[in-house]
Amino acid sequence: MSISSNPLLQNWQTPYGLPPFDQILPEHFTPAFGTAMAQHHAELDAIAAQTSLANFANSVASFEAAGALLRRVSHVFYNLTSSETSEKLQAIELVLAPELATHNTAVYQNAGLFVRLDALYQQRQELGLSTEQMRLLERIHLDFVRNGAQLAGEARQRFASIVAELASLCTQFAQNVQNDEAEYRLALSGENDFAGLPAAIINSAKQAAADRGIDGHVITLSRSSVVPFLTYSSRRDLREAAHTAWKARGEHTGKTDNRPIAPRILALRQEQAQLLGYAHFADYALSDRMAGTPQAALELLHKVWTPALARVKEEQADLQTLAAQLGEPLDIQPWDWFYLAEKQRSARFDLDDAEIKPYFALENMIAAAFDCAGRLFGLSFSERFDLPLYHPDARLWEVRRNEEVIGLFIGDNFSRTSKQGGAWMNEFRPQSRSNGQRILPIVTNNNNFSKAPAGQATLLSFDDVRTLFHEFGHGLHGLLSNVEFEALAGPNVARDYVELPSQLFENWAEQDEVLKKHALHIDTGAAIPDALLAKIQNARFFNQGFETVRYLGSALLDLQIHMDLSHKLHDISRFESEALSALSLPKAVGINHRLPHFGHLFAGDGYAAGYYVYMWAEVLEADAFDAFIETGDAFDPATAERLYRNIYSVGNSIDPASGFLAFRGRAAEVQALLRKRGLSD
């Protein structure tokens, strides 16, 4: 295939440089990656071969700019493999994964490049660099070291082979989970199977069946499908079937079995860390995060674990009392908890999700998120309908600040078999500046909400609303980025800091003034009544022991398995069972993610030994939102300006701890998190 016929290798003559989705085919990617990798190598070799003395411009800035074509192709490819994949794309991804990993390792093991960069790093204090230039030099140097630049001989070769094998294994792990999720469907046949289900869930099940070319109704393993079913279905046998399938993803004997893959990933990571001089992978991973050490992360988790475990045991006792009253089995199982908890919430707070959801239409909640971004940061959003995207469900908005377009935002909110599970933010292009001109970011949010049938509004649970705001907080981190270098833009920060902008933005979804304006009944258009808002507020601490322990169990399991030196990790299911038993986790509670489908850990290394980061960031965001509360105004302009200037706009151009300190005036305190979760004394 010639370059002239491959749209990925052409200059895109599209509005704002949006990828020409209507022209891109799977067969374009393999030759495009080949060309892009070769071009990147040539650019790096030219930098290394210079005879002039190294300086910031000819070595650091040049290195950061190199590989632009490869990054562009990669952004398109990996957004599609997560949002709109196919058998062809999955096959290409499996082949490309080790090739790209080998390429990346070769970049960081380029001896000529490292000599130049290391010389500048050693004399960095005498170079007169700006704060952002210094940050870029230090980050690039650290990336080289962490990718084996200081290794030699066999150790260097072994490191490269480990990285390549890990890339293949992690890709296979992710595809296995995605395929398990896509294949499963629990058919609901007749009125008896609908017992207890609100109309919205029945309608979503019908749409899910239609999307799969099936007549009838099906429950899928998308969280927005299976959790509502577990919450409302009075058919215990069907709840058990759905829950068992949900928890068994990646644990089926056959081609999608992740149980042999995860131990190999763990062993390779352990070897990788030890090659670089670390005791174990957790030490290696956390050395480049705010926590610094696994011990610091564990200390935080255990501070919360003790009160959360005490609370969840009280909650379980309450549910057993309720089960006895309802004639349900007293031996509460994981597929019973959601159902019984909803019954108890309804009784205790006179609050029913079926009463709430008509006020939370997806379209109105998108408007609410946009409105909050406008009030805080001066943003406005104009939808474009004339630009081709990769799927009919995807929508695009121009984003303006002070009447100037600062980026594009793509929202892709519905689950489908071609999309991976969960919710995430990504970018087709990060923000940067070139010759003083802002390169506009193209930011995307993906959710997996259950789509209503045609002509009906998609209704969200309040948990869905928080998810929408969470991912949009990530989106704002990308859209508001205002730095020079792409490598330091937006969410390119430490993993235990990247969740701060997202988790912080969730707080605005809970503000009465926001809900009174945007939570409008889908039939009457009436604003959500004060009495219902009061019920939601009164119930905010309900089931928090359950929610907190489920998260903490996964986070502690993650750290423990990446700190394990026993070399007995061949059976991850057994390791999981024994670790959770040692923590005294009640069987009825369970955890958020079991190891065979724990994509945060095994679909890549970004969150490996790092699932704790959500709680680390929650300490920061709970304290940060208190800064607004202390003013008496959740949209206080001066506080919002500090937030923009020190957190949302700076990306990784400054040290994150310094940015938080500049915003808050002091370090964050864990008490704010405990108060937020209702776990303080």
C-alpha cells in the first residue's frame, strides 16, 4: 500500500485536524505503523549523530518532538481498539503489541541519545532552563533510566525481551476480558423473569438484545446492565447467574482464560523490577508516583480499611435482619447484597432508584456537566453534526474559552459489543504549543451506559451520573491543558494525581443548585423536588462500608500480589482467596475486580501496583473541594481560578505536590476523605 493511498500517513485536511474516520480501514494500520516507527528511528538517530554540543533545543526538545507521526497513528488505533474494535483490529493489535514494545525499548536504549541527555541532566542547574523545560528534561531522563538505559549486555537484552513479551500478554489479557463480556447474555423470557425490574431496566434489556440482533430481552456484563439487574431483580436464581458470570470474566477454561496469563505477567514484572535494582515491582512502580513507596500507599489504605470493615459488618447484620423480615435466606451471598441494600435504602430513606432515574436523563446530565465547566472555567460547548466520527453513537463538540476554540470533545456514552467495559478518557491529540500557537486537544470520554430504545430518553442512576462527571473531569484536564510540550500535557501526570481532576469534578454533580437546574423529570419537565434532594443527601453515607471495602479489597490485593516474592503465584484465584481471607473480608461483600479480569492490573502497567491511586487522589480531592465549601460557594470564582491555574491547566509542567500546595495552601489531610465517606468518628 502506497503512502499516497493511506489516510493515516497523509496530512489531514479536516476541520481542526480531526482524524478522517470515514477513510480509515483496519488494513491501513500495519503499514502506517511500519512507516511511523521507521521515521521515528531516523529522527532519533539524527539527534544522536549530531556533532554539536548537546543543548536543550537540539536534544531535549528535539527528542520530545520526534515520533509525532507514530503518536498520531497510535492515538487513532488504540482509541478504536477500545471503543470500536473488530476481529481484524484485535488480530492487528496482537501482532503490533510486541513490535511497538520493542520499538519503545529501542528508543530508550539508544546509547547515543542517552549520552547527550545525561550530560544535560548532570548540568541541568547551570542551563538557565524555565520551570517547564527543567521538568521536561528531568522527566525524559527518568523515563530513560526506568526503561533500562543504564543496563548493559545481557541485562539490557533481557529487559527488552521482557517488555515485548509483556506487551503481548497484556494485550491478550484485555482482549480475553472484552470477548467474555461481548459473548455473554442472560436472556429474560417472559414476565416471570422481569420480576422486580423497573420499566427502564426492561427497556434497556430489550435494546441490548436488539443491538445483538436478538428478539427479546438480555442482561449483559456491562456494569450499567448487570448492577441494576442485581439491584432490582427478585429472581434470586437469575441474580446468581448474572453475578456468577460477571465475576467469572477471564476465568473460563479455553481461549479466553486469563489464569495462566496473569502469573506470567507478574513473574516478568518481578524480573523487570529486579533488573533495575528494585526489590519487587511495587517498589519500581511507586518510585515514580506521589506515594513514593508501597508502604506509604498501604498506610493510607489501612487507615481507611479498619473503620470501613467495621462499618460493613454492621451493614451486613442489618441486611440479615431485613432478609429475615422478607423471608429471604439469612446466608447472604454476593448476588443478594445489591438487592437487599436497595430494599433497605428504600425503607430507611423512602428512596427508590426508580423514583430518582426519571430526573436523570443522559442529555440533561451532559448539559449539567457542561454548565458546571462553564461556571468554573468559562467554557462553552457547541455540538457539530457535520463531521464524520467512528460510530453513530459518538458525538462531537467544539469547546470555547473566552470565545476562542480551545479543543474538541467527543462523547461516546453507550455500551456495545465492540467496546471494552468500564469508563475512560482518552485523547486523539494532546494539547501543546508550536511556534506560540496552541495545538488543540481532541479529547474523548467513553462510558458504557445502557441505551434506551429509539425514541426514549436514556435514564441514569445517580452512580452513572457520578461516572459521567468523573470522566468529564478527566476530559477537562485534557481540554484545559496549557503547556508547551505534549509530553507534559493534561493527564500525563503521576497515576495517583491523575485521578484528582476527575474525582474532584464529581462533587459538582451532587450540588443542589446544579440538580435543581438540570435534574428535570423526563415526562413533566419539573425540577427535582427539594424533598427528593433531601432524601438523596440523607442517604449519601448509606452502604459506604460496602462500597469502600470492595474498593479497598481490590487495592490491597493489587499491592500484595506485586510485592509477593514467594514465587507461588501460579494460581491467582487461590492467592486472591487466601489474601482476602487474611483481611477478614466478608464473603457476601466481595471486591470490585477479581484478578482474572482486573484490567487495571493486567491489561497494561499504568495502574499495576496502582489501584490504590483512586483513594490517594480522593484524599486530595476531598480536601480540595473543602476549599470551595469553606467559601460558602461551590463555584467561588477566586477558588476556581486557583484550581485552573495550579491543577487543571498545568499538566505535568510542575511537580504535582507543588501544584496542590499552591492551590490549597497546605498539604491534604486524610480526615476530609473520612468525613466524605461518613467513616469518621
